[in-house]
Amino acid sequence: MAVDADGSPILMPAKVLQQLSGESIEPESCQAVIGKRTFESVYGLYIEWHTVSSTGCPLMELCRASDKYHCF
């Protein structure tokens, strides 16, 4: 998990993180992998507070809103 200076989660595809850091990201080197239900439980309110659409993909919306990472 990565956060910015404000404590907000940094959401970006692994491919972008690899390009920015220059390091390879291997799933087996991750400390943990959380499932969809756990993710929604932990980040549900954050997503609700920081997104507008209730029908689109909230992660895509958050990533697009944070264009400093050029996610897609």
C-alpha cells in the first residue's frame, strides 16, 4: 500500500508503478493481496467520498481524477 503526503491511497496500475520506479513488481514479492470484499470494506467510504458516478468503475474514476500519475 502506498499513500501520498496527505495520507490518501495512491492508486495506479502496476505497469505505471514499474515505469516510475524502474523496479519489477512480482506478485510473489507483495506483502499481501486483498480480495474485492476486503478492499471494498476498507476503502468503501473513501471511494464514496471521492467519486461522482455510482455506475462506473470507481478505481478508473479515481485514477483519471489523479492525472499526475497518467494511469490510462
